Amino acid sequence: MADKRQRLMLESEIPAFVDEVIKTGCDTCAIGHEYYTIGDADLPKEKID
């Protein structure tokens, strides 16, 4: 069975992650300098993952 423990995203991984979220059609919003929120997640079922 695969190890499914979660880990924190590395700072260097954040830009690529944000780009991928935007490509799905979701908007992102920065909260200060430390956090992002993902909005508009009303996506078609084939894109929800």
C-alpha cells in the first residue's frame, strides 16, 4: 500500500502549483504574503480533481 501521508508544499513548488490551479479555471487570491485561497471551484466534473 502506498504511503499517503501529507507533507507541506515546499516554497519552490508554490509557483507551479498556482499555475496549475489557474489552468483548471479556478481563481486564486493571495491573503497577505503567506497564504492563498482557491475560489470559483464550480468546475465541470472532469476537471474537479
